[in-house]
Amino acid sequence: MSFLVTLIGLSIIVFLHELGHMLAAKRVGVGVSEFSVGMGPKLLKYQFGETLYSFRLFPLGGFVRLAGLDEKADQDDPNAYPNKTIMQRFWTIFWGPLMNLILGFVIFLGIFAYQGVPATDTMRVSGVTPNFPSAIAGIHAEDILLNVDNIHLESVSQLTSYLNKKKGSPVIMTLSRNGVEKRVEVTPKLYQGKYVVGLVFQPSFQTGSPIQVTVHAASMTKLYVVSVFKGIGMLIMGNASIKDMTGPIGIIQFASFNLDKGAVHFLNVMAMISISLGVINLFPFPVLDGGHIVMLMIEAVRGKALNHKWFVAVNNIGASILIALMVLIVVNDIRFWQDRVSLFKSLFGQ
């Protein structure tokens, strides 16, 4: 059931991405021949105007077909994508990833409105992952983290950012155990592209004003946007490898375990995935939305459209690279399935 709910959640994320493309396309007059919810054989369909709306067998995302981009169109058709202005085409492409960023922000708004905003008090350890640096250093559950390297950190995100900034260098953690102050040296471990120490915290919250809720939602959205770039940067610099990357299977694993912890944890993961999808789609790589935007920029500089055959060739090469990378990541997910199960169980106390 957890896997099914996770799949539906991921489908909604992809669905809203495609919805963003369709709404923008219709707004600027680009023809939309079909908008589909799900993949596979059609179960239901309804023709409204020029667009066929369909619901398909497998609830795995969806797609939108744009005239002149995702399907052939008459060269002189004023509603064809290539015949629109550069800005009209830009908005058609950009609104897909933008919807993902908006969704992540809205989810965080709901989370902070429901549970409150993080309280600016102590950080209490609720769990320690076995065989990770914190466990080796002797940190226990119920210890209270006072500071790191004499720097007071008010949230887990601040701790995570600081550990990644240190890039594996030892840090001195000051803790309170039963009212007694204790200092330990901990050396962060590189795991799945991030430096971690294996601590799980039990956060505390307080009712926030609408402004505080909005600020925290924006802050969390920004945090996840930045984390995507940091992860890519670590891959480029060699501080992380492909085996540290997580694909669809790993995402479903992680989200499912969080769903077992409660709706708030699950929604937090969905927000993270939606924001990450939006940012990655804006990367300047062929096939991705960012690749289309780069081509629009080149066209704007040249003053004329790019050669269609060249455009198709570049996209085909990009698609081949992405498919090869996805296969590699899926194989990686399968290989480390049980390792992740063990880790999640230790983190979530199952």
C-alpha cells in the first residue's frame, strides 16, 4: 500500500509538470492535441475542442502533445510551436518545471501551517544510526546537541549544510546528556553524495504567523534547490560517484518508509522530489526543458531558427545519454536495495 501511494504521489508530481506545459501552451496559442493522465492503453477519453483528454491504465505521470514539437504540424499552422515567438515558446517550456517548484513551495506551506514552524530551541537526538560516525563517537539518543565547533545551529538543515561545508573534516560536537555537558569529535561520512554523521533529530514546533509560515516554506524550497546543485557539484568534483545517486526505485523506497512515519514526513519527501524534478529539468541538457530553453536562447542570438535536423539529432543524442544513465542508476538501486532497507530501518526505528 505504501508503494502504491508513493507511485500515485509521484504521478501527481509528473502530472502537474505536464499540466504546466499545457496551460502555458493554451495561454499563448500553441496547439495541444492530447493531454494524458497516466501511461499505457486508454481507459477513458474525452474530446474537448482541439484537445483529447485521456486517462490511461498505468497511473505513472502523464504527457502533453504540442503541435510542431511533440508531433508533426503544418509548417504554416499559426498554432504550431515553431511558429510562436521566442517568449511564447519559452513560457510554454518554462511552466512545466515552474509548476514543480510551486508545488514544493505549496506543500511546505501546508506542512508549516499544520504542524507549526521549527522552534528555536535545542536539538534533541531521537536516534543514532549504527556504525555511522555518531554511534562510533558515543552519541546516544536523548542527547541534546548544543553546538558544533562552538557554532550554535538551530535546525537540522543548518547542521547538514555545515557538515557538507566541512567536506569530511572532523567536527567537535557539544552535547548535553542528563544535564551534563559532553564534547565529542565526529568525522562526517560521505553517503549518497552528502556528508552525514548518522543522527536523527526529534524536531519541536511552535505555531507561526502567516508570514513565518511563508518564510519557512520559501526557505525550505530554496534549501532543496541549492541541494540539487551541491549534489551535481560533488559529482563533478569527484566527491560523490554514480553509485551514490538514487533513481526511481530508491525514491520509492525512501518515500514509502517516510509514509510509514506519517503524512507530514511523506509530504516533505514529495516536496523534495517535486523541487528536484523542477530544477533538474531546467539543466541545459538536450531533451530536458532546460535544453529547449538554451536552444531558444541560441535562436534569439542568431536571429533565426535552428536547423530542424540538427535539433532532432542533438535531442536524440541527449535522450540516449539519459536512458543509459537511467539504466545505470536503476541497476544501482537494485544492487543496493537491501542495504537501503537496513539503513532506513535503523534510521526510522523499524
